[in-house]
Amino acid sequence: MTVSAETMIGVTKLEAGRGHVALSERSRKYPGPGEVLLEVAGTGICGTDLHIWAGEYHSVPPVTIGHEICGVVAGLGEGVEPEWLGKRVAVETYYSTCGRCRYCRGGRRNLCLERKSLGTHVDGGMAPWVVVPDINLHEVPDWVGDAPATLSEPLACVCNSMMDPAVVEAGDAVLVIGPGAMGLLAAQVARACGGTVTVRGTEADEVRLGIATELGFEVEVVGAGGAPTPAGPNVDVVIECSGSEPGARYGFDVLRRGGAFVLVGLRGADITIRLDLVCFHEFAIRSGFASTAESWNTAMRLIWQKNVELAPLISEVLPLQEWEHAFNASRAGRGVKYVLDPRR
Ligand SMILES: [Zn+2]
Ligand SMILES: [Zn+2]
């Protein structure tokens, strides 16, 4: 593939429908007013990227995908603070929102109907360069590597569901169902809030549960013979990160009266659950879509205060050319987080 000074290679959704993702020549953009140019140092592969690949999540092709971005500020548009130049940053995912609807005005740009996101509407991070608004930038501490820093974005999403306001109180018994990236981040946020956390997975989650153990969590394994009988409804907070019907149902079984159920994992289809228990047992249901500026501030505080460990969640860092292998490995769910590094 020929790459001129005005173009670069990016992992691109070329047209709508199933598949249609390939390495493709993309035009290089330069930062306009209030924007910066980032040299990408790593972009994590998210479930959303897999859904874009499968044609199950709306995107506006042709578009470079990737929204879990760590990069170094390499160029400044007009009006951007010069101090940003050379800083290593993680990036909020909205390229633009309307700025005047009730959600934008209330600090919830994630709900804006005119939201345009990096990696779905506007070129994202699976390319050597990406242009983003300066209001999206969050400086990353030196001690966090490039690949782990890409987890800032999913951490901000977890914080949107769990920390606005905080759902876990000190002393709470917390059960995290599903030990993927979101589950292992949620478990650490719950622990930072003072919760005693157990992480639950299936036999197929051996590697992921091993990481949970390494991070110091108790683990529970759903055996091939079906789920063990719950000890009783004694859990204060359930954080459902498996996106499975059995996971959600189990969560309702073990939650104590008045407990909180946090929905993080998505099924992408209808599930059957005994919703009456929300009344009978006064469950509080919490969730959050993507991230907000506030949840990013919380996430970055957790990182700077060393309340979360990100490096153990990185399974492999690969060059852009190996995107398909990385996407397949991600989809197989053996490891936790796969990252593409365009500099490799
Ligand atoms: Zn994501
Ligand atoms: Zn808006």
C-alpha cells in the first residue's frame, strides 16, 4: 500500500454491514481551532469495535475505528494551550456534541442526540495520527505505560455507572459478575470505595479469574454442572459485567433487600429477569452510558492516586497490521485487553 505524506494506514470500517473492516489508506488531518494532533501510542480494542466489525453497532463509514486512545500531543490548533505540546494523554471519546441541549448543558454530553464520537462518526485511534478536541485531553502519569493508559476510557465508563454518586460504601460486600476488562476495572473501583469484592466467572474465564486473583480478589467459578446455589441473598452491591442472562439472574438471586444492582455488561438482546424484585426487595438499579467529563475526572483521580492497577489487564500489544488477529483474540475472550500500537 502506498502512503504519501498526506495519508496514513488505519484500521477502517469501509462500509456498513457485516465485516468490511480492513487496513486502508486514510487522509491525514491537521488540527483546527481548539484541536490537537496526537501521535497514537496505543488504542485498545473494545467490545464496541467488535460490534462495528460485525455490523451490529452504528458507524458512519468510511471511518478509522478505535476510541480507547493513548497518545502524545504532537501538534496544536489555534487557541490551544501551548503546555499541551509533548504531553502524554488519554482521550475522551466525543468529537462533538450540540453544546446546547439539556444533556450537554447538564454535563451529560454522553446523552446528546447529536453526539459524534471518535471511531464511529469521526476518524479514531487505530492509525498513527488522530485529531481530537483539546477539551478531551487528560494527562497520564509517567508510571502508567502506553497500553495500560488506553484503559482510562473504559475506567471512565465504569466510573459513570458506579461513582456518580458512589454506589459502593465502605464495608459493602460486592459481587462482580464477569471478569473481562470492565469487570476487573469495576472490581478495583469497588475496592477503592472500601468494598470487599468477589469476582465471579465461568470455567472459560480461567485466565481472567487468574488475573482477578493476582489483583487480590476472591474468585468464584461457575462450574460446568451449572451455577452453585447462592449462600443467600447477602450481597450489598452486584455489578453485572457479563452481559449474560444467567449472570443477571444470579445477581438478582444473591442481592440483599435494599441492595444495588449495577448494569455494566450488555446482552444486545432481550433477557428474562424477575423485575418485580425491584419492588419486593427494593433493589436500586444503576447504570451509565459511556462516560461523562465528571466520570473521567474520577477515573483519572483513581489512576493518579494509584488506586487501580491497569497493566495486569493488558494481554497483548500488536501492530496495526495484526488487527484481525487482535480482534479475533478479543472476541474469543481468552485474555482481557488487546491493544494496537501503530508505532510497531
Ligand atoms: Zn469502548
Ligand atoms: Zn447536546
